[in-house]
Amino acid sequence: MSNLSLSPSSITLNLQNPTKPPPYLSFSSSINSSTIFAPLNSNAVKFSTFTQKTAFSRSLALTCRHSSYFEPQQQQQQLQGASTPKVFVGYSIYKGKAALTVEPRSPEFSPLDSGAFKLSREGMVMLQFAPTAGVRQYDWSRKQVFSLSVTEIGSIISLGAKDSCEFFHDPNKGRSDEGRVRKVLKVEPLPDGSGHFFNLSVQNKLINLDENIYIPVTKAEFTVLVSAFNFVVPYLLGWHTAANSFKPEDTSRSNNANPRSGAELEWNR
């Protein structure tokens, strides 16, 4: 009886009480063909090396697979330079009469002739309001959407426990049907001071729609929103891309090209 154990770095052959001398074995991958295993006795194996090649009647080929074969697919993609997959995130609040989902939307960039990119549109935070359709059920087919700009996000972040704010949007502003759709979002404190009301009113004369959806947001939920808004604002402005592209040589080249730039004059005051 023989046991053969393999590992990426070593090969071990154990013989236990053989009844007859084992056939000579040659390994085509890990062991040179000039090395043979010949039995010395019933409990040991002697390694003999010949300088001349010897033909063998039987051969065993070994193939070792790299450990990377078993690595997760995501790590394989990173090793191959694959781009990071897009991720969707959000924060949802569910109440008895409505549900509110808050999701960030990334900024947009346009390419320049120099090969660089310039911010063409700031990011935003999209609010989706859905009325209830039953107990713990919400009709998302009737959802109403309101997109908060960076400045409007700043207004919500700065709200105190007794403060309120109001935003008006006309999606068709500057077009022929301007004024046909009106959206008003009000954020007002709850009477008992335990949080804020988010109230969205939508009037759409194009489809004869007049809907009002409101949802109470507790102090804890509002704190989560404010924390998320504080975190995401620099990304909505695209500042993270600029910070990642800063290089010492770029700064040096810029200063040498225009040593009396406005920034330098400001710092010299």
C-alpha cells in the first residue's frame, strides 16, 4: 500500500509493507526525469540518481494550481485591473402613512482638450416619497421624487430643533410648459419637538395630479440624515476627485508658470 501526498512546494511518497518492488516513477513537472525512486527494503525508499536518461514504462504527471484560483472573483478582478463595480446605497424611513428613501446621485464631469476633466454638474440627493397601500405596504408606482441640491442639503443640515425650511421646484422651468408642474418640499418641526415633518406637495396639471405626502422623521432618524449629508457633500461637489489627482509636480509646475497667481497674492497678505 502506498500513500502519495502533494503540496505546491513538496512531494512526499510513503510506502507501507509493499508486497513487491514498486515500479519506477518519473515526475514530469516537479522532479527532474533523471531522479528515480528505487526500493531499498520494505520500510524505506532510497533515492538514486543516474546521469543518463532512462526510459520508464509508467509515468505520473503532476499539475499544481496556484492559490489564486480559489480567490474570490472580486479579488481576481482587482488583480486584473478591472474597474470597481457601481454600488447603490440609500437610507429608508418607513412610517404608517408613507415611506421615504434617500439616495445620493454622483456629479457629472466633461472632458477637456488637455485630457483633464471639469465638473459639469453637481451631484444631488434624491428623495422618494411613496404612500401606503396597506399595512406595512407601500405603493412605489405612485412615488413622488424631489432632488435636493447641495445648497438645499446645507439648509437641512443647519436646521435646529425648532427651525423649518421650504423648497420650490419647477422641473419645466425655462420651457414652454413652465409652471404646469409644481413641487414644494417643507421640513417643519414636530409639535412635541421629537423630530421633523417632511411634507411633499406635487401639482401636475399635465396629468391632472394633486398629491400631498408627508412623513414624520424622528430626531434619531433626522440625525442619521444630517450625518449622511455632511459626509456626502464633498463628493457631490466632486472634490474627492480633485484631491485624488493632486500631485507635487503639478503644483510645482503651476507655481513656476505663474509665480504671482491670485492664490499666492492672497497668502502673502
